[in-house]
Amino acid sequence: MLAARDDLADKAGKIAQRRGFTLFAMINDLLELAIKVDNLGISLEEAVSAYELAREIKDAGFTLVLETLLYDTARFAYEKKSAEVLKTWFDAGAWVAQRYLARGIKDPLEAYEKELKVLGWNIPDFTLERSGKNVSVRILSPRFSESYTILFNRYLEGILTGAGYDITFNEVGRGNIRMEAMKR
Amino acid sequence: MVTDRGKRLIYVSEDLLERIAKVARDEGISLNKLVEGALMETVKVNELGYSSKQMADFFNVLQTHRVLGGLFVPSVVLDYMIEKLCDGDALYQLQALWYESGKWNGKYLKEKFSDPIDAFRHFLELSRWDLNEVEVKSGANSVKVRCISTVMSLEGTQLLAKFIEGVMNGMNFKTVQADCLKGMIILEFKT
């Protein structure tokens, strides 16, 4: 047996009852989950935050798609009509920033940074630095294809523009994006 | 359960104890702290309107996507690229790529999960949020897959159908029926 705070055990007991489980079954399920996420290298608390974030992303109209398929699709689309597909990615980025603002989030860039750190596992290196009204963004991802890097760069531009920044510097190479912007 | 001065003793199955003790050690906290943390997260997840079962299923899918290289993309961008920009030869080539990717995924699911069909159903339900209905029925020697979406384009539906076919073929099932209309996929497979 393990000891737990009385108030927490009470609340959890009520939840279990409402869901038709015993507290024993529910706690054991939860501990199984804690073990599972520990194997992924994260704590249960981090897992709950990631889950919450993933549900928000779902509600915001995102799809979970296999990376290689996205890169292939992006390549075909970009080769065919680059201007149109670039505009779609830019608009999607601007929409993401606007969604954050509409939800009362004062700093959409910070929210996006959090989102990328938790769920952007195809981007091993993402840095966002601030200095007064200026921001500097750097993305390094050896997995990005050339066309996907160009499209993702436009997406990032959309986010910054939507968040109220003007782009002052931009450098793009396969898997490598550097962008600087100034708050309007 | 035994109550004592604001604390309550809760039963935990013995086989779990060893494993959660390891988790507590990894995180550098006491067992009691870990259990309390778990209870707090239960309350939080419940307040958000979800269950720990949904979370566990979701993390299975998320882990599969991590291994296979999945990522989140705005649906509007994916749909636009597929629907408006990929036609003719490009669409055929994409269908072949989605099929091959599906086959690879099918082999992975078969190796990784004791019930790969059920794992695939979860995979579809939890990662393809543009699907309104997902039905995967296993018979004695057959599997029927039915997906319905009110928002998917014909091209998007065709690509997903090829992916599903690839997954099932990757699990060594043979295609015996393949019907694909805008937003509707009906596939049947036999061993």
C-alpha cells in the first residue's frame, strides 16, 4: 500500500466512481501509464501537458501525417505550382498566430516555441531569441527536404507576420532556416 | 483503503510496485510523491474532459508516429497540396509512395503489436482526425476497413485508401475488395 493525500484520493475516488471503475483499477491504470511515458523519457506531468497540447492542435485543424509522405507531397506540389503552395503555407502560419492571439495568448511566438518543443520532433534544433523588439529564429533539421524547408520557411514567415512582426533577414538552405524580424 | 491524518493508504498491485519504484528512482522522487502526482494528473485530465485510457491510447499512437517519423501539419495545407496541386502523373506517383509507406507501416505494426489490426484502428482513429468514422472488423480470415469523412477530397481519400491497402498488405493480407469514393473508403482483405 502507498500513502496519498486524503483530498486527492477523494477527488480521484469520485472520478473513478463516475467512470464506473474502482479507485484501485484507475490508479493502477494510471501508474501503468506513468511507466509507459517514463519509457519515452517524459514524466506523467509532461505527458499530460503534451496530450493537452496535441488535443488543442487537433482542434486547430492539424493532421498527424507521416513525414516522408508529407515531404513527397510537398515536393510534387512545390514543383508544380510553387507560388500557390507557398501562399497556402504562409496563410496557414499567419492563421496559427492569429489563433493564438484570438485565444488571448499575448506572445504567439512563445506558444509556438512550446508547441514545437513538445511535438515538433522532426526539428531537433529550434532556437528563438529576443532582443528588445527584435527576434531571431533558427531551425536546423537534417531531415527536411529542400522543398519542405522552403515551404516551412514560408509557414514561419506567416507565423511571425501574423504575430505582428516584419521580416528583416531571411536565409534558407536545405534543413536550415535563419530568420530575423522586428515587432511593428 | 486506510485513512490516517490527511493521508490515505491506497492499494497498488504488487507487480506494478517494482516498476513504479524504478520510475520514481528515474525521476528522483519518492513513491508516494509519484502516486500523488499521478492522482493530481488524473484530476487534471478529468477536468479537461478526457480519460487516462484515452491518453494511454494516444501515447501509443504518438510513440508509433515518433518511430515512423510522423508530424503535425495544418490540414488545410495538406488538403490543398493534394487536391489542387497534385493531379495526373503526380497523383499516381504519390499513390504509389503512400502505398509503399503503408506497407512499411504495416510490417512495423505487425512486429510491434500483439494485435496489429487493433493497433492500426487506433492509429487511424487517433491520428486521422479528418475521419468521422473508422471501422476495422476482423473476421476468421478476413478484415474489413471502412472510413468515412465529410471533409476529405477525392484525391485525399484515394491516397488514404492506398495507404491503408499498403498497411494491410504489409501485414500479409490480400486485397479482395477496394471501393473508394470521395470521403468513403471500403476495403476488404483476406489472409
